[in-house]
Amino acid sequence: MINRGSEKISCEEVEDLVYRYDSFDLAAAVAMLDPVFSERVCVYVSLKEGGPLGLERIAPPWSPPGWLSISTPSG
């Protein structure tokens, strides 16, 4: 679990969302220290085909119904 402010974020839920993309072989959501909210979501991924992939390319689909914006990885 990642503790962002007073919210608990499930690493497994974030990883499940990452796996909706066909370009990723592996994904691991972990906590990253944040000076304001204690922790933030950090996702490490392994690409299937290689090459660069920026957060801006995958950020728009990170808003499915019921998804908390604080659970979204930030750049």
C-alpha cells in the first residue's frame, strides 16, 4: 500500500491498470517519498518492444470511472 496523504493506494490496482496496455511486459507500483503527501505513486515498467515511452502518452487513459486522481503516477 502507498500512503498518499490520508489515502491508501493499492499497488496491485495501479499495476492492473498498467497491464491494460499491450506495450508492457512487467510493471511494479511502489511508494516514492513526497515532501507534501508523505508518498506518491511510482511505476516501473518493462517495455515489450523497447524504445521510449513518456507519461504524457499514457496519462489520458489513467482516468477510468471510479479511479482516484491521487492514484495516478505523476512525472
